[in-house]
Amino acid sequence: MAAKKKAKAASVKRSAFYKIEGDKVTFSKKYCPRCGPGVILADHNDRAACGKCGYTEFKKA
């Protein structure tokens, strides 16, 4: 028997991280301070983490 294939998870579009307010565009996520611009920190319930280098910022309760 062949193993069942898993469905791929839908990737999030980068355009979803930007907000347009009037004539200004703002970025709603944080960049990793180690990796630099282009690497976005993942937003979890209790922390923000970089998937590339492992940098973690814990949120205050």
C-alpha cells in the first residue's frame, strides 16, 4: 500500500502584513534584529520567534 499524501498548508501572503492608512503604508509585524530586514518574527501567544536563527522575544503578561 502506498502512504497517503498530506495536503500542503496554505502559505500566508506577505501583502497581508501591510496596512494602508491614507497615503501611508505601515508594516504590522516585527523584523528579526539578528537576521535583519526580510526575516519576520512569528507571532505566538506568549512570544515572538525567528524561525531562521531561533531569536525569541517573550511577551509580558
